[in-house]
Amino acid sequence: MDNTWFSAALWLGLALFATLLSIWMRISVALTEIVVGVVAQLVIGAAIGPKFLGADQSWVAFLAGVGSIVLTFLAGAELDPEAFRRSWREASVLGLAGFFAPFLGVAAIAHFLLGWATQASWLAGVALSTTSVAVVYAVMLELGLNQTAYGKLILAACFVNDLATVIALGLLFAPFGPRTLLFVGSLALGLGLLLKTTGPFFRRYGGRTSELEAKFLLFALFLLGGLAVWSGSEAVLPAYLVGMVLAGTVGRDHALVRRLRTLTFGLLTPFYFIRAGSLVQIPALVAWFGVFVALLLAKMATKFAGVFPITRIYRYPRGESMYTTLLMSTGLTFGTISSLYGLSHGIITQAQYSFLVAAVIASAVVPTWIANRFFLPRRHLEHLAKPSPVEGQA
């Protein structure tokens, strides 16, 4: 579609419809946006043409990228530093188990069962070892679990999982050279400067209608994201670290967080989730449906084998063990990034890319739906629903 305004209206119309679906069906809006993206590309592509939705337009890709960056940043900012310090061992064990089991298991299945080449199999292991911080954070936020110690622990475990994925992708495939060293050094310097200067800067100049805080944060995220791309990495990778570093500043400014959420969920993330769904090529999946099913089941089964026993060791109730395992079985941002990296560098073919992206996106939908439908940790939700002593006396 050549008219940008009509195109934008189409995308926001799809986002509005996805939001209504999430309300009617009582599931996460992130999931309905993904499904709407899949169906929209199929229906609109068949009726008008595959290019009409415009998922490949530069402005759509940019808004989707900004959505993933800001959403990942907000997920990091939600981490309570004190809570993370108290539970870092448990979060680390869960996160590493959630990485290594699917990384090794999926790679073995891709190589020995599906007959993929060695490099392609390792790439599949990386892509399907991820946990979607974006999806988990969106679900936690909608339910209010992000306010609980349980929710913060799950988000911390997801961070450890994805950090291991990023390291594996870099060690196995990404070029390691002077640019990588410069990026790592610049990132460490930038995080240190943000930690020391953001609080005083906001106190001195913030709190105005000009929204200086949002502009400052976007500037930092874009600058570090640009350095990441320049080094051969991805722009979304520094965002979570920035969020974690600023959790004690931004995370405690509830008014600022609400404004950022309005920008993110109202405008940016619909482009990200709907675009992610539109990348699924249904004809290729129908033709080789067994490959897609094998990859999806491989991810879920190996995640279960890795995470569920650890939750039982830590004496989680059985329902919470299942809920934790299913949420950590989700994938989206880093799984899609890893798949696209493999395609653009000739590690996997276009068909293999389609199978991996479809499995990644399905893993964002299927485990989350099962978790919220059958294993919702209601005792944490009931605790949130209880009025405070002051409210109870009112």
C-alpha cells in the first residue's frame, strides 16, 4: 500500500481488533496480536496480494524494532535489584537449565532426525533455546504478577536464559573482532554512566510536560542499539541490561513507567507482534507440516526436561512448576533474531528459516495459552486482589 496513512490505519485497526479479541477471550493481547498477524497476512495476501499488508516496509520494521527494544527495556526495569540479589542462584539455575536442555536437544533432533547440516542444527538449537522476555513480561503485566516475588523471579530466569542464548550465538556464529571488543567496552562504559547520572539528571530536569525522561531513555537505547548493530549484533540486546541497570531509578518512578507503557503498548508493540505473526508462511508449513511440529515439540519437550525438575527441587507446587515451565517455553524476540541472523549469513535456508520462525512464534502462543488456561498461579493473584489494611478500613 503506497498511502502510508491508510497503511498505518490498517495496522492499528488490526491491533484494535486483536485487543478486543484478548478481552473477549481473556488471554494476553500479545498472543492475539501474533495470531491476528498470521491470519491477516494469509487472508489479505490471498485476496489482494502478499505485499499489501506491508510488513517489509521500512517504517513498519522500524516501529516494530523500537517496540521490541522498549518492551525489553521495560521488562528489565521491572526487575527489583534487591529481589534479584536474594534469588540470583535460583534464577540462574532455572535460566541455565532452560537454555542448555533445548540448545543441545533441539540441535540433536535437527541434525539426526531432520537431517540438517551441523551449522544449521546448532543455529536451530540457539533459536529454540530462547525464552521470550517480551511475551512473559506482557503476560505478567496484564495479570499483575510482575509485582510479586514469583513474577520477578521468572523474569530474572528469563533474562539469564536469553543472556546464555546471546553468548552462544556470538561464540558460535557472530564475528569476533575489534568491533565486538569496542561494543563490549562501550556498553560497559555506557551502563556505568547511566547508573551514575540518570537519577540526578532526572531529579534536576525531569517532571516536565516536555517528557525529558522518555527522550533521554530512547536516546540511550537507540545509541547502544546502533553500536550493537555496528558490531554485528542486534539492537535489542543492550535494552534489557539498560533496564536492569536503571531498575532502581526508572523502575521506581511509577508515573514514568505508566507513560512508557502507554507509548509501548498503545503504538509500538502491536507493530512488533503483528509483524512477527505475518512472517509465518502458511503454504510452506502446510507442505512440510511435520518439520514444524517436530521443532515445536522438541522445544517444549526439552524445556520441560530442563526446567520442570529444577522447579520441583526448589519445592514449587506442581501447578506453579507447570506454569513456570510453560512460560519459560515461550519464544519470540531472540528466537526470531537468531533465525534471521542464520538466514542472512547463509547458515540456514529460506525453508529452514520459515520452519524455525513458525516454531518460535507458535511457542509464544501454545505454551502461554496452556499455562494461563490450566495452571494459573491463583494464590499470587488472590494476594494481589486483597485490599490493603487502609483500603479494608475505608
